[in-house]
Amino acid sequence: MEMIVSLIIQAIAGAAGGGIVGTLIKTVGMQTITRLVVGAVGGIIGGGVVSGAGPLGGLVGAMAGDAGSGLDMGNIIAQIAGGAIGGGGLTGIGGILAGMMKK
């Protein structure tokens, strides 16, 4: 159950991050739904890497010696931050690549 809640938190944060990046950077030539979906995927990846609650097993947390399991406040904040950064980053990269393909 914790895994599903973590994935939902990461996906929502990633979609928000992707939406914000897509709005701020006008060269990201993606439709809104595409930005949100790409952001959600990036959020799951980024949140999993940072918090250890996602499918990647917490690479950063494992390197720091933190097990990263559970839904305490620190892990939730890490999931939100990692999700938003991952979602925004993947949306930005996807927008740049899409812009390059159009030229």
C-alpha cells in the first residue's frame, strides 16, 4: 500500500513540475496533456531515485545509508521534491528534443 501511495504522490508532483516547466519555457512545444503525462513519468523516476519509495529502489537514499521506507514526513517531502524536479526535468528535456525534431 505504501508503494502505491508513494507512486501517486510522485506522479502528481511530477505532473505539477512538468506543467510548470512547460508553462515557463515557451519553447516546450508540447500540448498540456503531454506535458502532464511526461511530467508524471519523470516524477515517478525522480521521486523513486530520491526517496527510495519508487521502482528504482532509492539510489540516492541507498548511497546515503538511508533505507527510505515508510511514509513519514521526511520521505513524503523527498517524494514531492524528487517528483517535481524529475517531472520538470523530463518535460524540459522532452520539449527540447521535440523542438529539435521540428527544425
